[in-house]
Amino acid sequence: MSEFNPTHQASAASALIGDPAAFGRVAEDGTVYVRTSSGEKAVGSYPGKTPEEALGYFVRKFEVLAAEVALLAARIKSGALVPSDAYAAVKKLREQVKELNGVGDLDALSASVEQIEPLIEGHREAYEAKKAAETAAKAARREQILVEKEKIVAEAESLALSESWKTTGDRLKVLLDEWKSAPRLDKKDDADLWKRFSSSRNKFDKRRRTHFAALESTQKIVTDAKKAIIEEAEKLASSSDWVATAKRFKALMDQWKAAGRGKPSDDAKMWARFKAAQDQFFTAKNADLEKRDTTMATNLIKREELVIEIESLLPITNLEQNKKLLRDHLNAWSKIGMTHRDKRASLDARVHVVEQAFKEAEAELWRKTDPAAKARAQEVVKQLNDSIENYEKIAAKSEAAGNTKKAAEARESATARRVWLEEAEKGLAEFN
């Protein structure tokens, strides 16, 4: 008879009890035996498998039960089991070890089970402590939920008297969603908090409905007040008492603003009528003032005469002398009194053209006297001269070598650069 001993398998049970495989063997007929203190015992066979696989199968059965034994001991030590449940679990494991068909140190496993029972009383204090901790945690969680729901209720109560109808209505919807998603408390506490929360929401909703009902009533009052304003404005539209009527129109505008807002559609139509009456009066007033404002007409004539003198400074023949004349004219221009805005605009535009011409002349003068710009122009002329000389040398060498094509290309390049050079020399001449 041959026997098989596999290598040690790591597990929680084998670490405590030893190598389970050391307590088994596989006979030639495939039967698996386990050694105990009372002799060998056949535990079964695994047809169609190698001796190693057969022995491993029964070792795993032993290890699974050994792990359960270790786990039960650990749970008892941690206080995770009620003592009555722990005793029941020990009894069940005792029967399972007794009936186990597995390979391992069955005697040690049985002894391990018997060592668990004394742990139960020894760790009763740990269980009680764990139970007390769980009770405290549950109470703390309840307190946390209570605080969260109290916070929701408190905010709802603070919003009950709000008049920000849209914003507050939206916020109360969010708070309701938060309430629904929050965990439940005991029935009484939840009911009391919900009653407060619901009462706040109802109070706000009732006030909002009352507000909009009152608003509709108010809008009628606003409409009546604005109709009275319009009637007076339309009577004043044809008045020629400019000062007194203008003041009255200002007062009517203040009354219009103070009246508040009516229905948007009605407001728009009434505003159009009121504005039309205003426009009719002020248009007539402005037209009359223009007829009687001889001073502005005189000023207009002065500006029309002066603008001709200002324009006569163009074209500029002597920049410094003409600049002094322009300053004198502009000083006189600024001293002329008020002129009709619509007519002065075109005159100002003509003066601006002259001013712009002087600015451009000054800029051009600076450009022509700018040392840096002159140096750049000189450098361009030099580079072009050098380039022309180089292409002419290339043409001469190519022609001497019989390369007429390259010589022609070089002469074309030189000719093109002579054109550029002519323009560059003109630009340089401007600096002189």
C-alpha cells in the first residue's frame, strides 16, 4: 500500500492545529483515511481523481470546519454574539466535528470546540459592552437624524412669513424632498416634527394665495389711477404755458411711478398713451423755443463764418505758423455760445477734419525726422545694393562658365531689385 502526504496548505485552521494533510493517506484503491487517537478511519474516496486531489478534497472539508471553529471563537471574544446564540453555535459545531468526514487533526479540532464554551462566560462582559456601544450608537444616530429634521423644520418655520414668493416656494419644495429622503424616527417624534413642518408650508401657501388675490385687486386700483393721469396728460398736451405745464408733466410722471404696476398688457397700452401726450407737448415746446431763440441763431452764423476760416488753413503750407492760427481759431470757437445741437454737429465734424489733418501732418513730420526710421531706410537701400551687386557677379561667372540660363536668372533678379531700390531710395530721400 502506498501513502500520499501533500505539502502544507496555508489556512486559519492549519495555522492553529497543524498541517491537516499530515493526518491522512490515500490507499491504492483510492480510499482516503484519516488518523485519529483511536486509529485510522476511512472518510471516503474521490473517483476519477489523483491521490493528491482526493486527499486535498477531504483536507478542505476539514479546513472549512476548522475555520468555522476559529471564527466562532473570534466572534465570542469580540462580544458579537448573544451568549445563548453562542452556546447553540458550540453545540452545533460539536455535532459537525463528530460527524466530519475530513482529513486533519480531528482530536485537536474537537478539543478546540470544547475550549470555546468557557470563553462565552469569560467574554460576556465584552458582549455587554458591545451591546451598550451599539445602543449608544443607535441613540447617537437617532439624535443626528433628529437634529437634521429639526433643522429642516426650523428653516421651514423661518420661511413661513417670507414674501419672496418664487424663491421661498422653490426652497420649501427642496426642504420637502430632504424630509422625504431623511431616515424615519419613532412614530411620535416623526409625527410631531411633520406637523410643524406641514403647518409652516401651509401657512406660507395660504399667505401666497392671499397675496396674489390682493394683487389682482390692487392692479385694478393702479389701472384706475393711471387712467386719471392719462386723462390729465392728454388735456395738457396742447398747452402753450411751457414752464408750468412742463413742471406738471414732471409731477404726473412721479405719480405714474408711485402708482405701481398693473397688469403688464394694460400697463403697456396706458404707457403708450401717456408718453404720446408728453411727446406732443414737449415737441411743441421745443419747436417754439427754437423759433424764439435768436441767440442760438446768431451763434450759428458765427460758427459758420469761423469754420470757413479754419478750413482755409488747408492745405498746410507752414506747419508751425498754421498751428498757431488753428489754436487761435479753436479758442474763438470754444467761446461762441450755445448753438442748435443738430446744426452744430455738422460744423464740429468739419472742424474735426482740419484738426485731424494737422495731427497727421505732425505725425508725418515726425516720421520723416525719426532717426530710427531713417536708419532702417538706409539699411534697406544698402541691402538692395549689395544684393544687386551679388546677382551681377553671379551672372558674370555663370556666363563665363557657359551657363546662360543661370546668368539670365541672376540678371532678372538684379533687375527686379533695381526697381525695389528705386522705391527705397525715394523713401530715404524723404528724410532729407
